Amino acid sequence: MSAIPAEPVPTRPASRGLIAEALSETWRRLGARLGLAWIGLIALLGVFAPLLASSHPLLIHEDGALRSPWIEHLSTTDLTLMSTVTVGVILFFVGGSILWRWVALLGIAVMIATLGSLYLDPPETVVYERYRVAEAEGSVDVILRTPIVYSPNDRLRDRDDRDTAAPWWAPPNTYNHWLGQDRLQQDMASRMIHASRIAIAIGFISTGLAAVIGILLGAPMGYFGKTIDLVGMRLVEIFEFIPQLYLLLIFSAFFPGDQPEILPGIQIHRIYLIMGIIGLTSWTSYARFVRAEFLKLRNQDFVLAARAAGLPLHSILFKHILPNGLTPVIVSASFGVASAILAEATLSFLGLGLIEEPSWGQLLNQAQSSGSFLWWIALFPGGAIFLTVFAYNLIGEALRDAIDPRTVR
């Protein structure tokens, strides 16, 4: 008598975490995909800005020698950003664990930054018109330029007719400036591309700083409660009363310049000062979200089981509870990035932001001055600010709908 083969037991597909489910549901929404596409485009333009817009040729054959002025003027930050993003994209398509890829990417970034600081030495005084003059005189045999042949601070001092020009597709089209020139005769397209780096950096870094502070303070407040919660909430209320914009204005007035001296002998880049102020005044909402989630989750069965198993406190807080309560923080962070970009744009529009480096708010400030209005200086920076903030809001709305039980069927 032959044995009856046993029927295969159906296997249940492995369930994904709440964050993975929320991100997957968010990706299905058209608004989120459009927002991510725009943010990705702005990020790529910012990272590869030196490769897209520069007055320094990529290659030049002059006086019988072939060299790269572009590499000679490349900074360590530029090299690290472009190389790290390129390697990151390659590692994304390479198999292996996520942890291994992140560790590899971090190690490569540190190595590239170290090599760049050792071997790259860009000149302090830059003569932008040097290669245009040499090309006009016929002393250049071969020259290979970037798609936009102007650096963001190139004021075209080698040209006689230095009037502000409109975009090349609107009369008068002078010297093929794609988006026209600002009031200092600097190329608008080049400044727009380089300014996107400032917008992305200030949004992500300041919001990341605020989220880390909010998580570190909100987690013990929600888990322990009582005295820790009482003291923590009073601290949250104190910081919520600090007006962010006025604090930025005060610091900008007291510490002028792109490299202000905050302490005797200690200088810090102005953009880092702005990032720090925004991050240190924006963490309260994240702390409230994390506290509420920890209050809800601290008595769940999986937390009680972790306590009974004798797991250490940091493992219970950040390995078991936090991943289940992090989704509202991600939603809030998407709106926080948009707020940080608006804060920096407002500061630059008022003339208290960055001075030498381009930013969208700084460009927008030049739209109406000297008694005339230049529409292209208002249109492109203003449109970039609007679309970037709108993109982050679209992503935030999609995330919020994805985790809202009233909208999930």
C-alpha cells in the first residue's frame, strides 16, 4: 500500500515592518512619485554642480601641454560629494546586506575625503576669465568645457558690454545664458544649480539634527514617564517659545560674513551656523511624536517580553520600540525639511544669509532693485523654492495618508 503524499503546508509570506509598509504605500501615490522625482533632480544637480557649471575647462591643450583646470580648482567637498554619490548608486545595485553597503559607502567617503584634503589644493584667488581670454587670442589648441561654461561667481569682467541679459530664448539673447544673468552679470543657470546644493544640505542636515535630538529626548520621556516626562515636557515648552526666525536674524546680525568668528580664534561657516540654529529650535515636534508613540507602545506584549528576557534598556528603546513608532517622525521630517528650506530662503532674501555662495533666496532678492523688475530673476529662484517645498509637502501628505487608518482600506 503506497503512502499518501502529504500536502504541502502553505507558508505565510513574511510580513514587513510598519515603516516598510508605509513607504511602499507612499510610493504607490502619484504625488509622492512626482515629489521624489523633483527632489532627486535637485539633489543630482547640487551634487554634480561643479561638473555641470564651471568657468574652468575640463581639459585644455595649451602651450604643448594637456591639463585639467577643473581638477585644479576642485575642492575636497566637491570631490567627496560626487564620488560618494556615484559609489552609492553602484552599491545600490550590488548584492549584499544593507549594513555592509552602508559601511562600505562610509569607508569610501572617509577615504576620498582624506585623499582630497591631502592632494587637492584649489587656489585662493580665482581668475575666471583667464581661459576665455586665452581662447579668444588663439593660444588654445583643444578645449573641453562643462555644459554651462560659467562659474556661479564669474562676473564676466573680460567683456565690455556687461549689461544684465535675459535668457537666451528671450530677446536680447547675449552669450547664450540659459536663464539669463543676475544684476551682477553672473550666470543665473550656474547659480541656480549651485544653490540647489545649499537647499538640499540645509534641509536634510538641520532636519536630521532636529530629529536625532527629538528622538533621544522623547524616547525616555515616553518610556519612563513621571519625573523624566515632567522635566522633559517643560524643556520642550521652553524651546517652543523661542522664535526661530528672530533668532536667525539676531545671529546673522552679530556674526556677519561667510566665515564668522563665533569665539576667539574659532571660525565656522555661516551655513553650518544656520543649520545648527534651525536644528536646535525644531526638535520639539519630533520629541512630542516620539513621546506619544512610546507612551502607547511601552506596555505592549512585545515590550513586556523584551523586559522579561532581560534585554538592556537601549535595546528595548531603540531596537524594539523605536522602529514601531518612527513612522510619524518620518512624516513630520518631510514637512520639517520644507520649513528649513523656507527659513534659509527667507534669511537670504532679507540679505542676512550667505554672501559669496549662491542661494535661491539671495537670487530672489535681486529681482526688484535699482528701480526695475527683472522677471527671470524672480521666476526661476521663486519657482525652485515653490516646487521644492511643494514636493516635500506632497511626500509628507502621501506618508500621512499611508499611515492613517481612516484612509487605508
